[in-house]
Amino acid sequence: MHTLRVMRLLSSRAALLWLLAGTLVVGCKKADPETKKPVQYKGPLLESNNVLTLYSDSAKLQIKYTAPLEQQFENGDKLYPKGIKVEFYGEGGTKVRNTLQGDYGRYDKVKNLYFIRGNVFVSNEEKQQSMKTPQMYFDQVKQLIYTEDSVRIQTPTEILTGKGLTANQDFSRYTILKPAGIFTIDQASTTGEQ
């Protein structure tokens, strides 16, 4: 019986030693570095297809945004990776005065500023004038559109080119910052004749 007791004691101690050795091995194992850092998602929180956004003042339509895809981010920024079209309304919100569109758009919520690039086209139907540029900004608060890139403006009587432009949002008044090319000057307006 004494032998049986010694065997049980030895087997208990052996099991205890194995248990302690296993604990030490597991306790000394280095943690996987990828499990330490939580993964932060930086992509869009929301994607919407065929977006239509309307802005009005006193129940009169002012601006209409359309885009095939809009991606909204946690910080309030928005991307329009498949293009954006902005229409500015006048005459009580019933008539389009100006259209601004491009292949890509981004909205910066902090600056309240739209950036549009890729085949940017601006047209004022009423004045029959249009503009092309590689990229443009639209400041909704200041109601301005502007660019520092090359511009090409076409009116019913002339084509104007230059670099840089600032215009009101309906593109009825604009200034080319660095005009280039040939311009037509009306002799009657320069001499004071009528």
C-alpha cells in the first residue's frame, strides 16, 4: 500500500510540475503585435447612389446637387468619386441660372468648400456663356466659384483664355486673373461715342 501511495504522490507532483511548466511557457509567449493595435476604419460611413440634395431659402430652390455616388465620412466630409453636378437657381427657384459639373468632387465640411476636378464645365444659360477648366472651388457661404488653373470662356461673340478666375456662383460676373490671347475691344465704348 505504501508503494501505491508513493506512486500517487509522484504522479501528483509530476502533474503539478507539468502544469507549472505549461503556465510558464504560455506566460512567456510574446503577444502578437497585430493584436495590440486596434484597426481604425477610415473609409466612408455611408454610401448613397443617385443622390439629389436641394438647398432652399424662404421655400425657394437655390441650389441643387446631383451625383451618381456620394460617400460620407465620420468628420462630415463627402466624396463624389463618380462626378457631381451643381445647379444654381434664380427667379424664385424655378429657372436654372448656372450649372457647374465635373468628373470628381469633394466637400470639406470644416471649410464649407467644394472642390471639383476633371473636365470642369460651367455654363450660364441666360448669358449664353460657358467655361472649361481642370479644377475649381465652390464656396457656398461666400457664393463664389474660383480657380487658379487655366480657363477657357466662350461667349456668343468671343473666346477668352487665361489663368485663374473668380466669379459669383451664377457665373454672371467674373474676373480672369491673368488673361491671355486676343480680345475684341469695342471702339465706341473706349472713345465715349454712342
